[in-house]
Amino acid sequence: MFVTYLALTDFRSYRDVELELEPGVTAFVGPNGQGKTNLVEAIGYAATLSSHRVSQDAALVRAGAERALVRVRAQRGERKAALEIEITPRRANRARINGAPVQRVRDVLGLVRTVLFAPEDLALVKGDPDGRRRFLDQLTVMVRPRMAGTLQDYDRVLKQRSALLKSASAALKGSRGNADLRTLDVWDAKLAALGAQILAVRHELVTALAPHVARAYEQVSAGQGEARIALVSSLDRVADDAAPPAEADQTPSAALLEARLLEAMSRLRPQEIERGVCLVGPHRDDLSLELGGLPAKGYASHGESWSFALALRLACYQLMTTGVPGWDEYQDSEPILVLDDVFAELDTGRRDRLARLVAGAGQVLITAAVPGDVPEELEGARVDVMGGQVRRVR
């Protein structure tokens, strides 16, 4: 897969820009603050409907403008697709595929697939669980786009159930609030049904991703340590001690997970009402990262943490290229690799090893402050970016 064309209107610093792209390596070169990351951010947005830099779409619209437009043409084999996304703060975004409006913006997911490396990825290792959950959710949508609707529905139900628990907690403590819990069983059932689907997919995804992570870490670090990942489910943390342990080598079915979620919510209901929060579900999962048998967070050095972060992204690239066993959606489709200001952050050894590992990718988009930040193995097309203007050099 590769992107052949990018056009932006009122996106970030760009009033208007158009750019033809081609397979192979393209480096966007320019001093910091000139707009090179905005270009790859737009391609990433077309792939994920989110930014790797900010959580709110409003920041993507140029100051003074009412909306932003991102237009991308992508090609996968002989199949071509043109998509347009209109980003409008405080209103629903809209999208078109090949000129035709789509009912839901998320219908564009899967047309462009990217794996993006950025300095922010260090937070996957050193940061809080919510970043690792976003990592899992984005990868899930990349390899199984229909799960985007399930994830959105889960967030909606979670907010409703949380609001009900919060009002019950306020009433219990004598504050203003309505303690009517007659609908709580209904929200429990909805949360368990949706949460079970997400958990089942996460179990399969992490199982398939784990060997790729181990191999990628060995390659990036030159064999210095063994990296392991595992899903840490909130179900396991709140499990009833009397319940039989789950089989370690088996992926639990959605039906089993739904039953376990319902049981846990029923058992934890007094605590949830007292605290006013949902204590179990995918929103409380984490991804365990271990290096040499120890948690990477807190034990890994800065260089080891970088290697682990790179390994996670390389593993995503490999998984998306080869596919998840048993999943038939968007399989064997090599994604676009985006390296946003990564090489300046790495020591010489990791920089050279990463360059060799990605040099053979179908399309690699790089941002760099100076030409010297781009390794020789990744020589290719170059676009200079200065003051919101782009100029192809070669």
C-alpha cells in the first residue's frame, strides 16, 4: 500500500498544499516548526481518524478557519481509492470515498493503513496504561476496521453506566443525586456484551503480536535482552479467588468473557456504587511489557525503552503485513511506514539497525530537521518544508 497524493486545506499551518507522492522513501526536511510533521500527521489521520500529537480535532484546524480538509489518494495493488475528510470542531466530521459521501466517517478506516514511529512512542513504555490501551485499540482498528464501531459503542455505554454509578454514589453520601438503579442491570448487560467482544479481540491480537515484538526487539537491540508482552485484563485483577483459573494457552471466547464480566460487575456493585466508577472492563486493561523478566517501566534504561518502543511499532508493521491468523479482513497488506523525527532521538547503533530494518518497505515517509538525520540506507525522494511551503528537491 502507498499514498500517491496528499492535499490539505486549512489543516494545521497549511492554508492550501498539494503533494504528489510515490513508493519508496520520501523525506520531508526542514527546521522544527515549519510544518513537516503536519504532513505525515494528516496521512496518519486519514488512516486512524486521530492524531498522534493531540487528542482533540480542534487543534488540527488552522487558526481562524472553520474547518479543515484532508484529501488522500491511496493504492493497494491495482485498487485505488480517493478519500476526503472534513474536520469541523464542535460538529460531526464528514467524509467521502471516491467522491461519494459515506454515512459514517469511520467507513474510511482501512483504506489507508499506516504504522507511525514518533518520539511520543517512548510513553508506551514509560507512560500510563491509557496510552497502551490506545495503542491496542488503534492496532485493532487497523487490522479489523469493523471493531471501530464496537469501541465507540463501548465508550458510549461506559459513560452512561459511569454517570448512573456516580449519581448513586452521590445519593449514598447524602449529596444531591438520584439513586434509582433500576436500569443498572440493562447497562451491565450492554457493557458486558461489548466489552467481551473487545477483550476477545485483544487476547487474539496480543497473542499474535507477541512473537513479532520479541523478534523486533532482538533486531533493534542487537540481541541485548528478551522482550515479552502480555495482556493484563482487569478481569484477572478482580477475579474471585474461588473461581477456577483460566487456561493460559487458550484464548477465552467472547461468551465466556461476557459471563465473567457480568459476574464481576454483580460482585463489585457495592464498591462501584460507593466509588462511583466502573471497576472492571476493557477500559481498565493494560499491556504488560517485560524485558529480561522485569517490567520495562522502571527497570529499562532509556536506550532499552527506545528499543522496546521501536519493537512495538515494528511488530505492528509485521503483523499488519502478514495478518492475524484466522482474521480475513485487510490481510497481507503492507502498511505505510511513517518515521516522524525518530532518527535524531536514537544513538548510532539503533539508528543504523532501524534504517536497515525498514529500508525494504513499500513506502517510507520520514521527517527530519536536517538532511544528515536521514540515514544513507534510506536515501530517496526529498521534499523541503519551510514556512508552510513544500518544494521537491529530488
